[in-house]
Amino acid sequence: MSPITARSRERLHTALASAFPTRGSLERMLRFELDVKLNDISAEADNLSSSVFRVIEWAEAHGRMDKLLAGARAANRDSPALNSLRIDMTVPRHTFVAVPATTSSTDATPAANPYDVYLLAGDRPFIDRLTLRRHLRTLAEGVAQILIVSGPLKSGRSYSWELIYHVSTALGVRAAYINVEEEAGAAMLDPDTVARRLAMEVGLADDLPLDLGSNRPRVLAQWLVAAFVNSGERWWIVLDGFEHPDVPSATHDLLGLLMETAQSPDLRGRLVSILLAYDTRMVPTRLLPHVLVEQLTPLSHSDVASFFERYLRGLGKTNDHALITELSIRAMKETQQNGLAGLNHAVIAFVRALRDQQ
């Protein structure tokens, strides 16, 4: 397993300390979710910050970073910091792919097609989203270069990052990601701040060019595109939550110019812009013909039933309609009560229970 980035390690530390603000709560999470004792990792005299640091170091050294994040999310599913967090990791062994209904259960094995995955790191489900899967393939093939995922709150817009990261990693594409909720505040995300963050993602110092001239936003966009291209790698720039009303209008101008500059035919397949939780009305009209859009709608009972049908087929339990119906009803009830976080929590529990029965 590849090591996580320094920035991801710092964000994980902040998120864990926020979600488990006492040593006791951290200790219970580790014991219940990972079956380990905090005292075996961190001395009882350590303060909370030191204990969290030692837990992260332990998880990374033992290849259990995905389990730590999944366990923390399961123990505190209402934590915004944990739910919005991304960790730069390779995909673990237990990543299954959707199997067509005509395929026999003996063929239900992990496959190389990253677009069809329906179970991600930490047993987190990724249900339905056929439009997103199709659009990601189109982006990878260089047919389009801009994707916008839009929809109501708690519809899974930001959760899209989980599949995007999986696909980009499988394809060998680097992903630069900024999430508004992980920053100091939406109002603080002025064009220069966004440019510095993206520059850091590509490995540059956060010093902007000194001479930007009077047309600062356009020159800034051109400088950023050049930085990504000159890295010699393929990039997906993923911007999450920028429809927030406090994001400055000048930042939207920069995003529009960044997408426009990256539209060059020479950059197809090399530089892609993906905006999650973004209103298409914010996109410059001149770019709309070139934009792929996924408009999210609430998950249905049939979507969840299809997920369980595929998973059970992978376990060799075909045609168990009663079990599929029961699991789907229970998962949808949890969704109605607690939204997408509730659905994920329920499905993770069901998946682990089913697998333990094997």
C-alpha cells in the first residue's frame, strides 16, 4: 500500500481529533471498529493530539489506513470532517465490480474495469450512478474535458469523489482535489488561494507568478494549466462544493477561465475539470456545449436492491429474493432517517455480516 500524502495525514489527524475529542472516545472507536487497544499504540500519558498521531502512524505502518478511516466513519457517521475526507491510498483487496445479470456467479470476481466497481475501500458502497460511470469513461477517452455533478443537498454529489479517485488511480491519472468544506472558509477561497492550492497539488511552491498584469484571472488560469501540463502527467482537477454562496465571484471567473484554457484539443485526455456540487448556471455559456452533466436524483429501492443482488451473486448466493428485499427495505429506512451517511453505514454493516457468514 502506498503511503498517504503529508497533507492527507494532517487532514486525517484534524478529522479524528474533531470526531473523537477525548481519549475515551478514541479508545472505544479503535476497540469496537478495529479490535485494537489504544494503550497498545499510545501511552496513557499522551495527550489527545499525540494519541491520534500515534494511531495514524500505527495504521500506516500496518497497512490498515483504509480500515481506520472506515471504522472512524462508522463510529461517528455524522462527522462532516470524516465524511468529506479523502485519503490517498491504493484500492484494497476487497474491491468488487458489478456483474451483469447474465453472468454466472463463478465469474463474479474482482476485475480490471474500474468504472463498474460498486464496493470501495472500507466496504463503502457506490450504488447506481450509471451516468457518472459513463461520463468518467468519456473523460478518460479524451472525448470531453469537463464534467459537472449537480443535484440537491445530501444527494451524493461530494461522495462522487470516492469513485472518481478509484477510477483515476486505476488509470494512472493524478487527481488534484479541493473541497470547500476542508478549507478555512468559502469566503477565503479567492482566486489566488485556489491557485496556490492547485499549485501545491501539482507539486509546486505556493508562490504565484509576480507579474500577472491587468488581466490577472486569465493569466493565472494559463499559468495553472501550464503547470499541470509541464508535470508530464495526466490530471483530473476535482473541485468540490464551489457552488457555496460565500465563494467569491472572482473565483468563479477563474474556474471558468481554467476550464476554457484547458479546452484546447491538444490537452484532451491530459487535463480534465470535474466540479462536484456545482450549478451549471455558474458555467460560462460559451462552455456549456462542451460540458458533461450528471443531475443527481434520490436513490430508489430498486437501486439498492440491484446493489445487494450483485453483491450476493459475488458471494454465490443467487436468487435469494427474500434476503435482497429485506436488506433493501432496511437500508432505505436508514436512508430516510439519516440520509446518505445512514445508507452507507447500513450497507457496510450488511456487507460485512454477509461476508462473515461465508
